[in-house]
Amino acid sequence: MSTQEESGIALSIDPEQQSFRLLELPPQLLELVTSSTPPILYLKSEPTRSSTNGDTGPNAYVCTNDHTFEVRQVQSSNLLYVVQPSGDVASAENEGSILPGISVIGQCKAFLELVPAPTAATKFLEQVLPVFDDSHPVPGDHSTKRDLLADAPFSAGEFEAAWMDICAFESNPWSLGRRAWRPSAPLVLDHWKYFMSAVTVDEIDPTSLFSVNDVANSMQEEGHSLDLLRAMLQRVSSTLENAMVLLDPEKCVSWVGAVLLEARFDGISIASSAFMTMWQDLLPEMWRAQVSLDLLAGLYIDLGDSQIQFKAEKPPPNQQAAPPAPVTNAKSASKWHARLKSNQ
């Protein structure tokens, strides 16, 4: 065992070196883990199915309940020694003198750092969730919401926010167990139109607190999905507890405009004034004055001459259109929700 003395400390190198990997925490996470109520940390990895789009980003993450951090390996040009006290050592120069000793038990040539990860929950769900629309809901072995959350490389809080943002829902259209879906924009628009018709006929004020049950029966009788309706109302509500709903006008107005734009004007132009009139017709009268194209900034293309069009994002290379479901007759093909109704 080699020994050297410097500044009154005896330094030795342990012959059995150990392997270490240091982890550098950002201040935000360090404050959480050293608090009196530290959160549970989850180590998650990038699922295989979402890493086929050519991305070369990190594949390991550390998550709290509502934040996600990328795990990155950083090489260092400096040698980092890990030491531990080794007990007092007799001085070789001064007989009878005792020096404190430390022993090198390992080296670190690289370390891991955690950095806040960009929010990717919405993109992830759009890639992995099959689209449910009125023409071809796709049967098959799809995941449940719980399965998706277990695979998702981000926190549960970010997952829930993205799930609600795209109106994702679980349903059981083929009696094979509940599966997770994301609705197409035309299907969402169809459900919203019927919802507004139902509250008008039943004399329900959608700008005040109301019960989902008040419109559930009439919507289900027409073959509309109650699971999707609840997802939509949750998206635009400030309150959704015990079937009681209070729509948020700010959320509702902008969301309805975005849905209309994507559902009706993807690849089709329309005069901005005509679009705004259609948008207002889908809202409670009290909120129609809030309609403004400023609420849809970044979602449409200005074609000039007061013409606008939905700004579609290019789908990822690995995402293909869903094949149509087998059709037995015209009536069953156009009424998937009739099959859904029979299974609820």
C-alpha cells in the first residue's frame, strides 16, 4: 500500500477500487429531495415504440409527480477521486505523532447530470394513441390509460395534462375491455354541436353550473359517446366533480375555435369573417363577443385576401393512416356509436 503525507493528512489508495457514478442534481430538484417531505422519484426509460421516429435524445429520465428531468452522462477531463476516512496513522517522520488518514476507494471519469426535460407528453400521446373517429375506429390490442402512463417517459402530472388537452378517453366499443383513444377533430366537433343542441332543447344554461346527467340521456340515445363527452367537458371546465360541470369561458371559446378550424378547414380555405360567424354559432350567446382570431395564433395560415386555413403539422414518418374497420353494412359503418352504446 502506497502512502504519502501532505499538510498533515495521510493519503492511501485502497487496492480494491469501487465503481461510482456521481449524480448532479439541479437546484430545483435538490430543494425537493432535501425538504422535510421529499417526493418519490421515478426512474423511467424511453419506450421502444416512441423511439422509432429518428430522435436521438436521452433514453432515461427521473420524474417527480409533476416534473421530468433528462439523465445525461457528462465526461470530465479532470480525475475525480472518491475518498473515505481510514483511521489515524502513525507519522513516519515524527515518532509518536498521529495523523488523520483518508483512503481513495474509487475514481469518477464521468458523472450524470439531471436537466429539466422539454414537455413532450402531448406529442407522445398523439403518436401512440389510435384515432377514434366516425368512419374507422381501429380494433386491436390497444393500451389502457394505465399502461400508457407506465410507459410514458415523463411525470404523471404532465401525462394527465396532455391527456386532458387532446380529449383522450377510454372506451369499449367491441366488448374487449376498455382501451385508450384520441378522438378525431370531426368527431369532437360533432359531439360539441349535439351537446349545444341538447342544452338548448333541455333549457340548460351552459354558462352556469349544470349536471352532465342532464344531457347524458339525450346524447346517448343519439349514439354519442358519453366517455368522449366527459373528456371534452373536462377539457373546457374549471369544475368537473360528481357529474357537476362549470365551463370556463376562456378555455371554451379558444378550444371550440381550434376544433372547428382543424375539423372543417384542414386543407380548405375560408374567409375569416365567415369562419368567425361559424365559431360564434357554436358558443353560448353570452360568450360570442370573445371570439377573435388572436385566440388561434399559430394554428392557422393567413392566405391573404382575408382567407385562412388550418395549419396542419406534418405527421411523423412512422405514423400511418389507420386502416378502415371491416364493414358489414352501410348502417353499421356509419353508426359505430350504436355499437358503443350497446356495450355501455
